[in-house]
Amino acid sequence: MDNKIYYIWMQKVLGVASRKAREVLDYFGSAEKFAKSGEKERRLSGLFNQREIVRIGNTPIEYAEDVINKCEKTNQQIITCDDVRYPVRLTRLIDAPLVIYVLGTLPTIDDEVAVAVVGTRSATPYGHKTAFRLSYRLAECGALIVSGGAVGIDSEAHRGALQAGGRTIAVLGCGIDYPYLSANAELRKMISEHGALVSEYPPGTPPSKTSFPIRNRLISGLALGTVVVEASIKSGSLITADHALNQGKDVFAVPGNIMSAAYAGSNRLLRDGAKPVFSAADILSEYTSQYPHKINMDTAYTIIGEDSFNSPAGAVEPAVFKKNSADTESGENKTRRESLNSKSGYFSASNSEQKIKSDYDKSNNGENREYIKNNTVNIESFSENAVKVLDFLNQGEAVTDKIIEKTGLSAAEVLAAVTELEIMGAIEVLAGNICRIK
């Protein structure tokens, strides 16, 4: 019988992030021997309490067989702790997972300048732009971006890496196939095609209040350093920073407004010794001597606040693509970026130089747009897709599926447009993915 079946079973009976796993393997010799041991032997080991003894006895090996079948149906790879593909960086964790599930291509992490970019889900426009620009520059210079796949800072980190033609990993707090955050479904698909989705939870596992803090140790564990872009004092991203610190990893933070509670957490990290970040170079310079073959510092020194692209939703092509791109971009990254751009409008070419012309309003009944009459938004600052979505929402609030149906835009294009409009304060997104003009 395949050895992975025993590791899957063992992770189930011990629980995710169990610190007991190493002791069990040391005592019994292998996951298989533990699975085949009897109740008497388990009691004599002194490793388990009564409740654990009962749970072990009540969990059949068939559970693991079912997980394997589900992984085969959903194209998920099963990587156990004795697999050569298992990252050595994770083995250093006291509560390293026995099994990780992967959709996509997991890079050889231990030879990567992996940087975790994390922060709040309810990010300010400043946070959105910073996460996108910083991740773009890091990926452009050769770094692998690791984040959690959530809305807010996580999503912008992934988008920035993908827009640069780089690679990114999303570590999830639920089963890879679980329909969590449907608005991010297209982004997860892109990540799996140009990186990997990773989880220690088997297929079909829903998220819980504890699953996200638990998975945060893997985000920092895979990375050389963790960057907190924006965090309030209660932000879960501070848990990731704590994990990084406890793991002996570097902790970075982007300075924020000291008058705003939105940045109280990240600013506290700076007060406590985190390294301030103003450009990608502030991070990458820590690793150039160890990974000279992985890092190209040509554009790393561009100050985030002085960067010339402003699309946190990925709808605007960064300026680096418009001039001397052949001189600054590796052939591999250029090919990957061009592939991305050709596949989805989500990473389409720039609309920033194609401002909506004044006659657009006339030809599209602009005089009937209440949001223009009230001067609540500046339509000339939006992409064409954003204007289409705004026009439709002028008729009333709608769920994203209805917007996709009525505008003729793809799910990716609508997601990008909605994010752009939300960040610019033109619309708000309510529970159930209901969008409406503010």
C-alpha cells in the first residue's frame, strides 16, 4: 500500500499542526507501523490521552483512501513529509504538516527567494497599491511571492507577482477545492496555472476560525522573510509576522500613517525592530549574497511611492512593460507575462493611456449617469471595463454573476473592474457579492 495513505490517516487522527507527530514517528518508526499498531501499544507509548486513543481507533484507513480518490478527481498532488518534493524549509517547523496538497506546480522552494507578502483583508487604497507595486517589483527581480489568497493585501500580492510574469504561491486555510471566496475564484485559477495553491487540509475541508491562523505558520515557513504591508493592531497578518520571528526569519513592514488605526499593527512592528520597506531592494538586499543566481536588482531600487503604475486590480499594464522592457525583463518572465496577457483580460494591456474620451459619454447616454451628474466620481480615471460595470450598476445594485451576464465581460474582467471601482470609492461590495454605487 502507498505510504502516503498512512500519512494522510495520521494527520487526520493527530490533527493539523500537531506537535506530537515527530514523537509518534520516532516511537513507532513509521506512519505505517503507527497505523497498524493496536490499542495496547498506543496506550503503552504514553503519547496519547483517552480521547485521542478513541479517535485513533474510530478513524478507519478508508478515510485516507477517500482523500486520495478526491485528489485524483481534482488534480491535486499529495506531497508527504518523506517526499523529495517536500520543502526542507517546512521540515524545520516544530509542527510541520505530514501532508500538503498542491494544485499547480510547486517550485523547488529551498532554492527560491520566497518572500511572504501579507496584510489586512480590509485594506486602504494605499495598502492595495503598495502590495501590488511591491509584489510586482519583487517578482520582476526574481522573487517568489507567497501569500494567503484572501481578499485585500493577499490578492494584490498575488496579482502583482502574476502581472510581472512571476510566480506566486497561495497557502489556503481550507481545502483547495472548497468554494471559499467565490469572488477570488479566477485569481486562484491563475495562481494554479502560474504557481501553486497549497493547503494542509484535504479536499472539501471548509475554513474555520482556527484554520487561518494555523496556516499562517506555513506562509512564513516557506519564505525567507515576511513583509507586512498594512495591518491594524488586531490583524491576523501579525500572527504571520510572529511565526516568522519564532522561525528565525526576517520580518519587514511598510510604514503607514501614524494617525490611522489601519496601520497601528505594522507600525508597531517597525517600533519593535522590523525592517522598514520603501522599495524591493530593502528586502532583496538581505538575500543577494546567498542567492545571486536568483536575483536581478536592476529595478529593485524604485521607490514604491514613486512607481508609475497604479492598478491594484491588475487592469493597467505597469510602465516597465512600455519602455526598454527587453533590457529589464528576463526571457522567461517575458514569456510567462505574455502568456498571462493573452489568456485573460484580467491582466490585459494598459487602458491608462486610453482615457475615456468626452464623446464616450454622449454615445453612451452619459447625461443619464447619476454618478456623473453628482460629480461623485471622475470617469476619466477609470478603465473601459470599469466604466461598463459602472454604467450597468447605474440601473441598480446587482450581484457579480448578473454583471458578468449583462455586460458581456468575463468573470476576470468584472472582478478586476469591481476591485478598481471599490478602491476608488465609486461602489461598495456588500455581503453575497452584491455591488452598488455609493
